[in-house]
Amino acid sequence: MGALSDIRIVDFGHYVAGPLTGMLLADQGATVIKVDPLGGPTFDSHANATWNRGKQSINLDLKSAADLDIAKRLIAQADIVIENFRPGVMDRLGLGAVAMTKVNPTLIYSAMPGFSNLDSRSTLQGWEGIVMAATDVFRPIADYRDMVQMLHRDLSTRIGEPVFTSEMIASGFAALISSLAITTAIFERNTSGVGQSVEVPLHDAMLQAVGVLAMTRPPFRAITKPIFSGFDHQYQCLDGRWVHIVATVPRHAEAFLNAVNRGDLIEKGLAKRGLATKTELNALLIQTLTDVFKTRTAFAWEGLFVELDIPGARCLSSQEWLDHPQATQSDLVVTIEDPLLGPSRQPGLQVKLLATPGEITSPAPTPNQHRDKILTELLALEQRDAVDRKQVDHQVNVDFPLAGLKVLDLCIILAGPTCGRSLAELGADVIKIDDPSRGGVLYHHDINRGKRSILIDLKTPGGLDVFWQLVDDADVIVQNYRSGVVEQLGIDYESIKARKPNVIYVSLNAFGDQGPWEYQPGYEEVVQALTGMQTRFGGNDRPILWPYGVVNDYGTGFAGAFGVVLALIVKASTGKGQHVTSALARTAGTLQSAHLIDYAEKKWDEPTGPYSRGASGFQRLYQCADGWLFLGASETSSIPEIVGLNDGEALEPAIERWCLARNLKDAVLELTTGKSAAHKLTWIEDFSSLKSNQDRGLIVTRPHAGIGELRTTGPGSWFSRSKIHIGTAASIAGSDAGAILEEVSRWDLDELVASNAIVLP
């Protein structure tokens, strides 16, 4: 049984975000009733086979009084409603959050509009491209094709034309965050007894993917100098294919250089940390490795990476990823017998729980397949003896839904710390435990806000003793070392469970908990290369990281927090903890789910590469006299009439001609109608400065110890009743050691410091 086996959901979602959220919850055991219009799903996509798996289907005409009544009755018996219309659409139907929570006070009502109802753009159609235009996704990639040239360039200006990407990251992040928010509201309901509404707009979710790229100091200008290493880079191989190596750790760099008989580069300092800031040495390394990699095929290099135990992989297409041994010999990819597509390969579960494992219970249904079953069960539910929901007190006050939860965050880099940060933002007390030998904590001020910090050397007896005392007081432990490392330290799930049986233990890694690459080290870049993301964005000729380079890291962090809350829901009824796992490769599947599906008649024809401008004339980037915009429109819109399409003229050239004759402001205004929307391309520094984003807590500026004022993204606000907060600014690493030790009755800080078990800043 899944963690949500007693939860009933009515899913009005259309296009991507809503259905994907319903899928994530169905995979964890929820009963999900998918409501579509009479003609079936609004979005005619093969990915519906993924997004609607495990659901029941009913078609309703919400403009019909009879069908509208059925919708209201379904909601009255539901735990959760999912919808991703523009603000106000469901209200006008009488199905909005205010009306439905009056009928069903225990209801969790989840909305995912393109823009918040508090945003001046709330009435815009929230097409994926519109949201991405508003969040600086469609950026030029000419810079990234010649990395040596880029080393010497000022990045405050952009070269080349913007590039369209068909990866639906905004919807993917909205689904991941909504799943976390919904289950948090369910967990909170166990205490308060009442439901609430949850809103995660696609725009707000996309800012969470922006993450560290929005982190700046006064005067809040964009980064003007590139920061990357030649050991974190793509290289073309003998066969013309590409690989991405990430050997930024000195031992990895040295192992690689010795293996290719270039130990001389070690003597020149090219294997040391900090190479990204040494322009000339970095350029020398890139030029040298460019020649080295052309001596073997990509497949051969990938084999060497595995042999040397260093992070790296071929840059595959998504189609090729589905045939990679790590995909075929694990559950990262599953085969489902779909009634329309036949056998289809699609992403597996995003999150796995050991004691209450989710499962894909059935393929996506055919339209209206379960109407009779749904209506029969609805009648039975209405006739049951149940508590009168109308008598539930709406005013029960539980401020922070995870208040009282104690978390130990052992994580490094980004995915795991994002999990801990998310739990802190929901009210948990999170203690960040870092290894003092690792040096500075990358992205510290973004991923460790809201936490307390202690530096413990777990390889010392004293440090390990402190850790176990902290375990005794903890509810949740999160770690994202690669498989095998925590076992070597003796702090794996089984070891900790033996001491604390009801612990919730989260393991996040790159490639999952099965398959030949389970123990292989990996980073975001490697996962993007392996699963097809780099090839889809940059093209086969030059794979390139997706514009916001750490989307799988951040996404996996939210997925990990989702898994924690699922485990908390189970623990609330059973008293038992369990092991929760997720991986960057799982998140890559979720974020690519619009394309990552294979079946007999599949055509892999989505837009890719540096010259991609859109999916069609109605969903495309267009240049105006003073800049670029994205147009999102339905094929029944009045766009042809607006641009004066001539008889026999193709649509795209007509719109191009029309836009070039106008400035951005006028073009956006004229193209925005009832069935179309346009948005200018907005840079990070522009949306970071928007007062509306700052007022809603999406962009936060405040002082940070040791560095002064710093601007970061914030979580915004998800709930109508519960609170979410950004927490305190990230403290100096190790600065909370004294207070943390006192809480477990340790008064020997000086001795621990003297033995190097604890390190102070």
C-alpha cells in the first residue's frame, strides 16, 4: 500500500502541471479521478500515457448543469482537488476554493495557475513559454559553444538570438512543489482537522529552479565573469559524439590525467581546486583536453570514467538513454502496456518509500472509461455514515505545518541541502552538519538558509559520538552521498534504525538505488548528459547544459522533502519510520516526461538546438524592433487576423514581419487576447527587481553574517492558512555548535574542538 492509499483526489488538471501532479500522487497510492472535457484531454499528447497513469477517467461538460453537479459532488467527497486554470476560472463555475471548502471543510484545494492571482499578469494565459519568457529561460547559447572564448568575455551583454527549449521545467517544478505542498497540507490536517487552499503558480515555481543564479550582492548586477572549470565541461570525441566530464575534485582530475599519460599537467597545477578562477590555466586545460578527447570514442571514454570511478558520461539523446544499461537494469524507466500506444517506456517513480512503496497501478485510462464505476462509488460514499463536514471548525490554528520536527541534514552540494531547506521553510528545526575537511560550502547562502550549522568530523570518535547523540533527538535524517559512503561511515539507514527504529531516513543520489551505475559518482551535469537534456537543448552537434544548470538538483531536493512528508503521514498513523529514496536521474525523467516516452510509433521530433525558436507558429519566439517576445496561442485564436495574414502566406513569416514592424510594448499588448498571450523576454536582474516578486517573498534581500547584504530567491507563500517562511539568513558554517551541543547536554565544546571532532569558524 502506498502512503496515500486512503486519499481521494479529483484532478481537473489540463496540459502538463496539473496532470503531472496527479500522477505523482497516484504513484504513491492515491485514488485519482481525472476529469476531462467531453472530447478527452485538452492537450493531445503522447505524454498523457505517463501523466494519467494510475488514474480513473470521467468526462464532464462543466457548462452542463447535470455534469457540473457531478463535479461538485465529487469534490464534496474528495480530500484533494487539483486544477491549473487561470485564477477565477473555477470560481466562475462555482468550483473555486472558497465555495468548495465551505461544502467540504477538510478539502485541500490545489491551484497551479501560470501567474499568481496577486500578480498583475494573472489574467495571461499561462503557457509554458510565457512563463519561461518571464523567467529568463530563452537565453542565447552562442556563448557556450566556444568555452575558451567565453572565458575572456564580459557576460553582462548577450550575444546571439534567444533559443527555445521544449523542456517543460516550469510545469515540472510546479508539480514537484505542489506535491510537497499538498501532502504537507494533508499532514497538517491530521492536527488541525481542516483543509485549506494551496497555490503554486508556474512562474513562482520556476524561480525555485533559478535558485543560485538569482543570488547577487549590491549593486545587484548580473555575473559578468564566467565561472567554470575545464574539468567540468563537454568534449567532442573521435566518433564525433560528446562526453561531459566532471573531475573538479583533485583526486578525480589526477586519476584522469594519469590514465591518459598527461601527468605533466598535474605538475603545472591543472588538477588543483579553484581552477575556474584562473583564466589562463583553465584555457590551457580546455585546449589540451580538447585534443585528448579526440583520441577515443565517446563510448570508450564513458567506460574509462566508470573504470576510474570519476563522474562523467556520454551526451545521449533521450531515446538513447532509454537503452542505456542504467535505464534498462533499474526502475528509473518502466514499461507500461498502454491501451492506445501499446508497450510504452516511461519514467518510473519519482520517490520510493521502503515500507509503503508506491506503484503504477494501471496504465492511463481511455476517455470516460470509469464513468459508471465513479458514479456508483460516489453514490455509495454519499450514503455512508460519516462526520458532518459542515460542523468542522475552520479556525483551528497551526502556524507552521512541520513545527516540532527535528532534522539532521548531512548533505553536500545542492539536492540534499535543498531538501533540508524546504523542510525548514515548512517549520522544521534543521541542523546542517558539514564535514570541516571539505572547505567552503558551495551555494551555502542559498541552500542553507533557515538552518543551524555545526561542523563535525564524523571520522573522529568524538565527532561520531556527538552525531549519535543528535540522532537520538532527531526525527528525520537526510543524506545525499553516493551509495556505499554512509555504509563505510556506519551511519546508513540500517545502522541508524537499529538505534532509533522510528527514524525517517532520506537517501538522495545521482543514479538511484539499483542498476550498474548505482555506486557511480555523479553530478547534475552528468545526469543531464546521460538522460538527454543536454542534447535536447544544445543539439546533437554541441550538447549544452539546460539554461538553469541545476534543475535536477533543485527538483530532487523538493522530491526528497515530498518523500519526507509522505513518510510523516504514514508515521502519524503507524508510529513507524522508513527509508525514503530519490535521485537526480528520477527527477530528470519527471522534468522530461513530455518527451521521455517511447512506443512503436514514436517520432522523436521535438525542437532542439541553437536555432530552435518554438514548437509551432502559435508557440514561438519572435523578434520585435527593440527586443524579443514569446507568443503563446491556441490554433483557434485571432492571431492570423491580428497580424494580417495574407491569402497563401505562411503563418510564421507573417508574424515575424508583423513583430519586426513594432516595438515590444505595442506587440505584447496587441497579441494578448482571450486565446493568446505574449510576454517580453525578461532577464534575471529584471525579474529579481520586480516589486511584486519582492513583496510576495519570491526575491529576498537581507544582511548575511560576514558578507553584508545579499539577494536570494525565497519560497513565496503556498498556503491559505498555514505559514511558510524563508527562515534566518544562512549562518556562518559551524557558528551554532555551542547551542546545538547544549541541547543534547554536551558541555565539552572546548575538548571537542581540541580533538578536532568539532571545528569552529
